[in-house]
Amino acid sequence: VQLQASGGGLVQAGGSLRLSCAASGRTFRTYTMAWFRQAPGKEREFVAVIRPSYSTTYDAESMKERFTISRDNAKNTVYLQMNSLKPEDTATYYCAASSTIISSSLRNRNAYGYWGQGTQVTVSS
């Protein structure tokens, strides 16, 4: 599967962005889809994941309050709605996919075999 992320940009603190990740292929609905992010000088970190069952997991409760991951299988697209953005949310955001991941590995970036190219999110204070 090929992934194409979009929707990043420059936004002021408190603003919102919606990231999109379009996937190729006819088996999108069977993939677990995730968002990760990587700030300069830091490791790539887990943000959120949505399973084929539509169940979701977020990195932290505080992130769950501001971010929402969703998917539209008819459009082969996964979204990340980000509200109340903070300067510390500044990073390159990557979407990832796996058809074989197990529950214990959902937060592990090494468990995903497919990655998009990343979209930059910059939040100014």
C-alpha cells in the first residue's frame, strides 16, 4: 500500500488542522492505520491509531482530548483532526499502516510496514 499524507501547515496556538492520509489499494479497510510525529532532534513518537474495527488508541488522555483519528474506508483515507494546537505539537506528522500488527505493538513504530512521506505541522505561539 502507498500512503500520501497532506493537510499540514502553519497555525497559531489554539488553532486547528485536519491531516489526511490517502492510501492506495483495495484492502484499505483491513489495515490498521496510525499517525506518528517527529520533532527536530527527537525520535518519532506515536500519536494515535485506528483499527479496522474503528477502535482507537491515543498516546495520552490529554491528546485524546484534542486529537481525533478517524477513517473513511470508502475514500481509503485516514484523518487526524487536531484542535487546540500547542507549540509543542510542532513536528512532521507521518501516517503508517499495517495489516498484521498485534495489539501489543500498536504504539511501536517498527511494527508498521508502510509509511507516508510526512506533512509538516508548525504551531506558532
